Amino acid sequence: MSNEIWVLAEHREGKVKKIAFELLSAGIEFSKKTGQEVAALLLGSGLEEAAKSLTPFADKIYVMDAPSFTPYTSDAYLASIASLIKEHQPSILLGGATSTGKDLFPRLAMHLQTGYAPDCTGLTMGEDGKLIARRPLFGGKVFAEMAFSEARPRMATVRNNAFLVNESPGKSAKIVPVSSQIDPSLLKKKVTGFEKAAGAKLDITEADIVVAAGRGIKAPENFKMIEDLAEVLNGSVGTTRATVDEGWRDLKDQIGKSGKNISAKLYMAFGISGAIHHILGIGTCKTVVAVDTDPNALIFNYSDYGIAGDLFQIVPALTEELKKVFSTE
Amino acid sequence: MEIYVFVKQVPDPEAIVKVKSDSELEIENKYFTSFFDEIAIEAGLKLKEKTGGKVTVLTVDNRRVDALRRGISMGADDAVQIADPALEGADQFALARTLSTYLKDKPFDLILTGRQAMDDDAGIVGPAVAECLGIPHIHSIIGLEVDDQKKEAKVLREVENGKESLTCPLPALFTCQKGLNAPRIPLVMNVMKAMKAQIKKVDLASLGLSLSDVSPYIKIEKYVPPPKRPPVKMIKEDFPENVKTLVKLLREEAKVI
């Protein structure tokens, strides 16, 4: 039994996602208490760059290089990861609460007959090696601290920005190549196409800065000023259910109960009154800024900074002010 | 096609939910059928209307069958409630084992459910049932076409940087996401009828399951209130000073830009 802490390191176009570094950093902290080794799991092909970026963050990198891992399907991933887990018996397996994590982890946990805590906002490790996962319920109205049965590995998917990336992780990982022969009969699903979302922006669940507008923006074309502000901040643009239902914005950018939960470092809401559906989607953002003409808008109850004012005046001025400030750096 | 849809009655997003003690919540009595499950029901009904067959709604709940009645009022043919005192406080894996045991001898082409129930927000039951039944699953679909002859589904799924199309042999399980369809509003007449519809009740013993088959893998140790934000700081200066102050606060106090 290896007793290792494993992190599934997702990557896109050769670049490892930030959440993987956050989780490995958490693993490094845990290992200071427990003495466990920290390992990254890397599946795909042409993984040299990805492996290199992970080297300071882990004691080991298990590399499974096979064409059937790209694009992701749970068929190929599950079979390969499950057999590696059975061989090494790690004590913990973590991943991002991403479309891949949410597709793969529940099924993998059932397959391994072990516990899995989804979409966590925090993990703590006791001196005794007991893992506690904290996760929102009812859209974030309450939280639960989850404990796991004795089965291994204890599994969790975690939202972005629950942990900081360690600036000096100080590891030098050993690469462990893993041959992965996948029985082709297991590959039932086939990815036949991919339509890339317009713009090069990160998804709102992945972005550190999200700028959003709601019905207060009055017309779909007015989102241009929100996009300009996001551009200056290198952020992504989100929105509310109302504008999506109006057909102004794409569903993928909807924040809230029937859309996405975001966990940005900075969230800025313009002309968003703060319906509970929306508030539930921003509960784990670090800093929240709200601008709305109504000084009694509910959104202010859930914000760190507020301006009761006109977004049509404030957004362009804010964009210009930021440009000015950033250009003097 | 034989289609099964897992549904759940959950607190409405407007309902007040508070921590009462470490082990207990106070939940306002305002319930609705989990929105994503309604999308799953709608998807099942649309397929039935095209290819014929039957839609059965299923829930595991000791108390509430309203989601089943919602399903019937929308047009589902059959409703099954799995209930047992042993399932009180069961985890999602236990529910998945229970549901898959019920289904394993049934002829089914497709199982649908919401991408997650809007109470525990876990999204475990669907994929876990697929694993128990040994059928493929796809999480969070926003497009679905079925070729009944070829027993194959064409599916569109949302991922972080775009939309992915997949083909998947049937039988399969898909979890449904907003965007797949707009659930129909049932006619009042059908709502009345659904109130009187027969609901088949199944317990663990009739499935050949015992207490040890539903032992949990995960357990809630403690409920905690959500982290509280400090009171909002309203920037009360006039324009454009307020904008300058905001930028200053974000840089020097919050340190996020």
C-alpha cells in the first residue's frame, strides 16, 4: 500500500490546468503532517511540457501516454486509472470539479467502492491522516463537512481557488511511465466533434476574474462595455439567468443555481439585483464588487464593495481608470 | 423505447435552509421537482413521442412522491417509489445501488436524470448507476438525438471551452443540463389526474437488498453555516472619484488586481 496522495492533473492543449497545481499544493501541505508522498496523474499524449510544469509540485508523476486518452472519455480514463489505483492503493485521489471530474469521479468511486465528495470548497487533513471535505449543499445555503469510510482512496473534486498555488513547492518529481493497454471493447463512446466556444477566454468556472452584467445592461449590444472591462482585467464575462432566458447571452456564461457556480478571486456584478438563484452561484468568490442603481439591491448584502450608481457611467470609467493604472506599472 | 427517468423532489431555490444543529437542518416546507430532473423527464417524453414506448419515473424517497406526480402530469406512463426506513440518511452510492438493483432485470434503452439534484448538488447517482449496470454514461448533456434502429445516441455535452459531440451505444445513462429543452407545463386536467395516479411502491426486501448493501461510503459529520462576508463597504463618493476609490481598494485592500 503506497499511502500516496494523488491528483489527476487535467490539461488542455498541453497546458496543465491551474486547479491541478492548487490541489498538488494542498497535497504538499497535507504531506507535511502525514509524511505521505504526493503524485500527479497525467493521461494523454505528448505530455513532456505538462510533465515538466508539474515536476516541482510532486514526488512522482504517473504518466500514461496513449492516443485513446485524447479527447477525454470516461471509458478510457476509468479503466486505466482504476487499474493503477488497484496496483498502488493510494490513500487519496483529488481532481478539479470540472466537466471531466464530475463525469469521471462518481463512476470511478462506485467502481472502486469507495467514498467520493463532489464539488468541495475545502479539504482538511488531521494529524491522524483523517481527511475531511467541506462542500456546499442547497446551492451554498449550508455547508457539510464530510467524512469517508475506510475504503481507499478517499476521493474528492474541488472547486477553483480553494487552495493557493504554492510559490516554492520544492519537489522534483520522478517520472513513472505507466503502460496502458486499453481493451478496445471498453471504448464505447466516441467523440465525433468539438465546437470551440467563441473567444479565447477561460470558462467562468476557471477564470480568476469574472465580470458580469444582468438585466440592468438593458440590451445585448451593451455587453460590449462589459467585455472591454473584462479584457483589461484579463477576466471572463458572466451573466444572469434573465439575460440567458432573453437570448442575450450564451447559457455557458450563466452564473447561479441553474447555471454555474463560480469561485473567482474577483467577481464584479453590474446591474444585477441579486436574486437568490444568482447569489448561490457566487458564494465562494473571494472578493465581490456590486454596482447597481438601486441602493437597496439585495446584491449589496453579498458584496465586499458596492457602488449605488449607474453602470453606463461607471463601467467605461472603470475600464479607463484600470488601463491608466496598469500602464504605469 | 423503454425510458426510465430518476427524479427527486427538493427544496425550492427560494426555500430557507438553515443549520439547526451539527446533525440537523431546518428546511422551509417549499418543495419543487428538481429543475434538471424536469429537463430529463421532458427529454424522455420527446423521445417517446417520436419512437413510441414508455417513460417511467423513479424516485428514492421515503416521504415525497410529488416529483413522480409531476412526471405523470407531464406525460410519464408509470411511476415507482423506492422507500425503506433503511434508506433514511443513505448516501448517494447506496441510492445508486438501490436504483440499479431495481433496473437490472428490466429491459431499458435509456436512463435519464438531472445533472445533479438541487439539494445535495452531488451528481453522483446517475454515473454511479451506470457503473453498477455496466452501461456507458455521459454527464451534463445539452443535445440528444436517438437512432432507435441502430440503438445509438448522438449527444452534445458542454465542456469548459466549448461543446463536444459524442456517439454512444444504447442502453446508456445521460444526465441532463439546462439548454437540452424547455420542460412542458402540464395541463391542469393532467395535474388532477396525476394526483390520483397509482404509484408502485418498492422496498429493499423486495429488491433482495439488506442493510449492509446500503452502508454509506461518505457521511456528513457536521453541518456548518456558509462562510459570512464582512459587511459591504459602500463607496459613497461622487462619480468619478468612486471609480478611483474602487480601483484603489481592489489593489491595496483586497489585493485581487
